[in-house]
Amino acid sequence: MDLAPVPRPGPDAVHGHRAARPARRGLRPGPLDSAYHTIENHIVGHALQAIGFPLAEEDLEQAGKDFLATFPTAEFPDLAAHIRHHIDHPTQGDGFEFGLDLILDGLEELRTAP
């Protein structure tokens, strides 16, 4: 089995690790590594979703209404309610900060746990 070589971290990754050092205080290595990758995955996942999302923000309400017009809402009431919520209460922003705050609050709990 021929495996491609694993790329070495570039200078941005090395500097990113160094810049995050103060935030690491109080976390054991296992949770610290998990935290780093969780934040990294949040950033990368958000970027990929933003790049690949097929609708402009101003088109979301009508797209939701069009979708619900033919969607079997009785069969999937929770998803239908979720879509209706977005139609009736459009979110401000893209959720990145909300998700990051959840992650950081959880890390703070880990850091301060006995």
C-alpha cells in the first residue's frame, strides 16, 4: 500500500499553536488536544459550508417556503418546525460566533473543573 507523505505543518500552523499557548493553561494534554481539533473543525467546517452553500441569504425565506409546500411535514414534523422557525425568525449572522462561544464555554468548564 503506497501512502502519500504526511505534509509538515507550515509556519502559520506553528505560529497558531504558539499563539494558543496561553489558552492551554489548566487543560490536561488529552482534553487540550481534543479542544484544539474541535476548534479547528469548527473553523474548517464553517468555511466549507459558507463556500458551498447554494443560496444567498436573501433567498432563504422563499426557498424554505417552496420546500415546505411539497415536503411531507406530517411525516417529518420536527424538520418542518425547524424550517418554519428559520422562516419566521431569520437568524442574524451565520452561527459561527454562537458555535465558537459554545465550544469556549465548554472548555472553560473543563479548565475550572476539579
